[in-house]
Amino acid sequence: RFIPPWMSYEQFRDEMKTEARFGTALPDSLIRIRLVAIADTLGLPPDAKKIVIKRRKGRPPTITISADYTMHVALPFGRLVPIRFKPSAEEPL
């Protein structure tokens, strides 16, 4: 029961890494649109679509993409367990 949410988290994080790699070529708005579409495809909760994109100047300049969401996993006897996920990716620009 924990495997599907974990796999969705891994896929979402991989997509964040991919988008971060192209951070120099893509505007934040396009990165956000793409990641929201992925979150929809993966069936993630609405909070996963609140994607934070930060560009930092420095040596080297970097882009950081992150989200924070909770999924509930049903255990036997109807008990729901919340699991918090915080996928993120950081790449130099």
C-alpha cells in the first residue's frame, strides 16, 4: 500500500530534476505548467501542484524546484496514515 505513493513521489521528483536541468532555457511559468500536468497525471493531491521555483545568483547560480504534499495510505481496519512527501531538485544554471 505504500509502494504506489512512493513510486509517484519518485516519478515526480525525477521530473523536477529534468526540468531543473533545462532551467536556463525555460521560464518558471513553463516549468510550473509542465510539473502541474505531471502531478495531475500521477494523481497527486492538490498541494503537490503548489510548486516552488527559486533561482539563486551566486557561484554557481542555481535553480531549485520543490513541492510539499501529504498522501493518505489506507491500512487494514480502515485506518488512514498520512505520509508527507517533499520532492525537490537543484541544479546549477
